[in-house]
Amino acid sequence: MMNIAFMTASLPIDEETFQEIKSLSGFGMEIDHLDYSYALNLSVLNKPFSKGFCILAYDEVTNHLVGVITAVDKIGLDTYEWSMLVDPMYRKTGIEDALLSLLSKAFKDRQAVGELVALNEKDLYARKIIENYGYTYSFSEATFEAAAEETEMNHSIHIRPYNESTDLEPLIEIFRETFGDLRDETVELIEMNTSVPGRVIWVAELDGEVVGTLTTAKDVISQWITSLAVHPLHQRKGVATALLGWAKDFAYQSGEQQVLLEVEMENEEALSVYLKAGFQKRLQIDFYAYG
């Protein structure tokens, strides 16, 4: 292998390192015609709330970043979503094997309890590598987008910010009945979404009862939608559509250009709701689990 130096940096990374990874991602996109930024979780690597680490490979002669693994603990439970990118000019030189070896050590050092590999659906090169290492396909998640716009609200459904004193127990029930989440899981999710700057939890009321929720998360020119859930007893009443419309209107009023969300491709019911609300697929990420 060439003279390559490796180092590990905890998140959030400094601005210089962030720009190096961004540049490598851009070069990879230019050569491969693939968007690597989503799989690498580029948008959160330098944010104060981010948790995880990066493994960086530098050419010691040029001092250029030529390879990276980003591993992000998105929900703070020592479960990492990671992805790898190597400069197309440096592939098949052993950098990939070295990065993966260091990743394995980093997971052991951090006592990671779980991991998922994120790949652009068309990234055949990385797919072959991780399959050779024993990773198998698990599921696919697509990013959908819609323009931020003024939206006429359904006046029978009232949407407002989350209030811990009145809304905690209803949200615990909603997430339990919708996804089977445990109480502690919902409490941790709410604590994260109420402590991270730029995130707002919204609740939807129907006849005075809290029946649905979503979270908006500001990201430069966009608002991301996360944690969308409607109580099963109140589904197919327009609650999800109202919440999605609210998010588009909130983004518009806040000066953002678009609204983004992620959905599992196997979730046909959710896909139908998003398409009906005017969202279109932007790209797809395939996830792989070890074994």
C-alpha cells in the first residue's frame, strides 16, 4: 500500500476536516455520478449534537484525504450507522481493508451494541467489499422531498408545539401503539428532540385529543421530518396529511426551500401517504447488517 496515514476523530469534527470529507464526497460524485453525502451523513458530522467518529486516510505525500469512514450514533444508544468512501484514484490499494480493520477496533473500544452499513443503492463497488466481509442486505430507506410552500390547514385538526406536562403520556401511547416502542425508548427520543437546537416536536389534536406527532429538524435550506406517527385508532382521518402540510408551511414561513423525510421502501402504506402529500423520491440508501 502507498504511504497512507490513518487517524480517528470523534464527532463533531472540526471545520477543516469537514471540508476535506465534503471535498472527497464531491470528487466521488463527479467520478462515479453517485451522491455519497447522504450515506456518509455529511450534514451532521460537524454539528455540536452529533455523536460518533470518523476514520480518515491521508496520502502522506500530498497530505490529501483519500479515504474515510463515518460512523454516526444517531439515537445515542451506541448503535452506529456507517459508510465508507475511498478516492476513486486510490481504490484497490488496500485502503479499504485498513479502514475496515480500524473500524472494527473502534467499535470494540466504544463497546458498540449495533451497526448498520449505509450505501447508495447504485454503489456497486462498496457493496461488493462489504458483502465479502460478511454483511448482508437488511432494508432500504429512501429520501423523499417536497417544496416548502404555504399550505391550507385542515381546521378540524389542530397542530401545535409539544408540551411536556400534557403531551408526554399521549406520545408514549402513540409510539407504543404505532411502532411497539417501549416507554424508555420514547422518552429518550423526546429528550433528544427537545434538546437539539433547530428541532421542534409538533402534536396534532383531533376533538381535543392528541392523536399524532412529528418532529421538524432544521438543516440549512431544508426542514427534515422525523418521528411521524399517528395513533392507529385515528389513522385514515387525514392526520398524517395535515402534519405533512404543516411541516411544508412551517418550512416556508421559516425561509427554507424544501422539506425532506426518510421512509423504508417496504412501508407501502407510508409511501402512499407521502406521495399523496406531494413528496417525490430523491435517492435510496440500502442498509446492510453484519451476518
